[in-house]
Amino acid sequence: MKHAITSTIAVLYARVSSKDQEREGFSIPAQQKLLRAYAQEHHLTVAREFVDVETAKQAGRVSFGELIAYLKATPTCRTILVEKTDRLYRNFRDYVTLEDLRVTIHFVKEHAVLSPDSRSSDKLMHDIKVAMARNYSNNLSEEARKGMREKAEQGHWPSVAPIGYVNNLSTHRIEPDPIRGPLVAELFRLYATGEYSLKALVARCHAIGLTHWRGNRRLIKSDMYRILQNPIYYGEFLWLDQRYQGSHQPLIARPMFDQVQTLLRRKPRHRYPKQRHAFMGLLTCARCGCAITAERKKGRYVYYHCTNVGRGSECENTYIREEKLSSLLADVIKSIQITPQIDADIAGAMSPSENAAVRTRQESVRQLDQRRSAVLMKQDRAYEDFLEGRLSEAFWTRKSNTWEAELHTIESQRARVEAPTTSMIATAEKILELAKHAEFLYKSQDPAEQRRLLETVLSDCTFDRGTLTPTYTSPFDLLVKGNQTRNWRAQQDSNLRPPGS
């Protein structure tokens, strides 16, 4: 007698990253078709399907929230089907939420299943993939900032136009605001006379109708100060602490701007710049939570110690010389260093996701080429009918225009699909390359670059009587964890399990 095959209840989750993908109509249906077929093959009963068409960079997706609510309300369902890792979550908040629910997740395209009983090495590799996906998302923002910096280097203001200018959407440049521009120039002229204070100038703004471009609100004293100090009005501008010569039309002359700056400095405030030491601001006291500061002794030696600000009693933490602290921080950096073999293992674990993305892009191009061929075939046949008199000129013209518009749409979609994108693998390679040479990079660089490296890999670090306790940023915390446990590969994990398990 044959036994009936029991079926496990599961839920299906599909996501696209923008509404454009949804309108193209292939991504969500393709995911659903793949997951339904997988469920049927593995005797899984799909109780609910959840679909999100929006960005996953921030938690709070509508259908994802409904998925979590359903799992909490349905204890008999503890299985999720999803195409791949970055379809389910791109931030650790979502990851932790699902982990707390103790669900089993099938990543169908990655041929992986993650459950509460998975081996520690499998969980570690999954953690790394989640971290890499997050870094990939962050890298897109970095690329956007890079593009804005390049625009600034070409002399073009790269952001929203300041008051007195407007953004030209066709040229992507700023140009004088025909209404506010002359009013801003009048403010400089009035202040340059020396007869107006900032408060009086604000009142003058109200009288002449000059308002802030954002929300059309009234200007205040701080707004006025920023306007009068902004070099963009005479032709230069500041972007990311760099000064650039702008290509836009100035509203005032440089001599007038200089005169205004002289008047703004009529009552200078005394400033005593603090001396900047290499590792100031990186550490906190493990005993009282205050910042660790630095001071120079005998004109030669730099010591770091707890500031103990506002605590009422002296902290018992000790002083430490900068050279000794630098050596301890080198050990902190050394903890993220990985071997070439581990580098190869992690890169190999990332390859399936990248390959799946390439295949998806290739399939999209193939479908678009098929659509293009079908339209061209219709166009050719209709043209032959028109030449032989079977179609009127009006009908041929109307259909030809429709087909040309469709071909233009197809070409635009094809160009977008084929456009070069920043690969998640490329992001991972940069991180792994840094991890392979971390100690050498730290020891061979000057203090400023050492600090930059430390700020990259650390989110916090406490000091207690010669001992450092670092908290690493993602994904470097996972590299440290891997170095500590040595569970980088599954075969190593199997050797650690007790017999019979």
C-alpha cells in the first residue's frame, strides 16, 4: 500500500525594485512561475502569495509587513519561498525579524535552504551574502555622489539651486531666477553700504517680498547670513569642502562680495582651533563612557586619556602613548584580515547570485529582440500590401507611426537593460581585497589614512587600561566572526559536529 505524500504549508514572496519593472510585466510573473513550479516539485502547498513593487533599501515594505503578520498569526506555516537573497531583504532589520520567527527559507535560484537547524557555516555564509547585498545598495549611493562630484569639477552646481537661482531641467544647469535673482543682488548691495544689520536686512526682505524657495517661507537671520557668505553669487561655489569655479552667470561682482565679507567680520569671534591628533574621536572610555582625547606632553609625546566630562569624580582609566595605541589598533585591523583561500570561498558563494542576474538580463534582451523582430515583420508585410494597393495611404501612415513608436520603446528598454550597472560582485571584491591586505595597508600608511581605514571598519571602540574592545561595521564584523570560529567552509563544520548527529 502506497503512503500519501504529506505537503508542507508555505508562503511565496516576490519583489521588484521599481515600478518600471512592474510595468514591463516580466519580473513578478517570472518569479511567481518559478516559485510555484518549485513548490509543486517539492510537495509544498502555497497558502498565500505576497508581492512588493518598491525599493527594499528601507524596512517597512507593505507586503513584507503583511508576510510577517501572517507568519506570526499562522504557526503552522514556517516556510518561505523566494527567488534569491536580495529579493527578500537588503537590510539587517528584515533579516533579524525573520530569524526571530524561526522560519525555513528556500532561495530557489541560489539552490539554498536556510533553517534554524542549518549548520553554523551555512548561516555565516548567508550572513556574508546579506551584508554584501547591503554594501551593494550603499555603493549605488556612493556612485551617485561620485557623479555629483564630477559635475562640480566641470564647473556645474550639482544640486538644488540656491535662492536666487533656478534649475534648468533641460540643460541640467542653474541660471538666475528672474524674480528672486535681482532681489538677492539687492541684498548684497544694501549690506555693502554698511547701513544695514542682518536683522534690518531680514526686515527689508519681507518688505520687498523675497522668500525662501522651499515652502515659500519668510527668510530668517540665519538664512541671511548663509546667503551673504555664499560665493556662488559671484561665480564660485563650495562642494564637499572643495571650492570650484562655476560656469553659471554671477549675480554680483567679486569686489562687492569681498566688501560684504569684511562687514560680516566687523565683530570677529575669537577661535582657538583644537589640535587634531591621529586617533581623536575614535575611542570612548569603557569605564565611564566619555570620549578619549589627546594632549601633547613636553612638546614631544602625545598621550590619550579619558575626558571624564561632567562625571563628578575622576575616572580610573589610564593614559596611553600614541605609539602604543597605534600598535593596539593595528591588532584591531589585523582581526579582519583573511587568507586568499577564504577570499576565494566567499567570492565563490557570491557567484550564483551574480550569474542569476546576468541570466535574467540576457533573457530580457532576448525577449525584447523577439518583440523587435515581430514588429519589423509586421511593418515589412504592411509596406508590401501598401505598395500593391491593398492598404490605403492613411491606414499605412497611421500603422507605421504606431510601429515606429513601439520600436522606439523597445530600443529604450533594451538600452536600459544593457546599461552597465555596479555589480554586487565588484563591491564584494573591493571589500575582500581590503581584508586580504588590511594589516599591511594600516602599517604602510600615514596617520590620516590609518584613521580613514579605522573609520571604515569600526562603528565603535572602547579603551580600558591598555585594552581595546572594537565593534566592527558590516560586513567586517562577519569576517572577524569567521576568523574566530574558523567555520568558513561546510566540510570544516562537519568535523566539529558530535558523532551520530
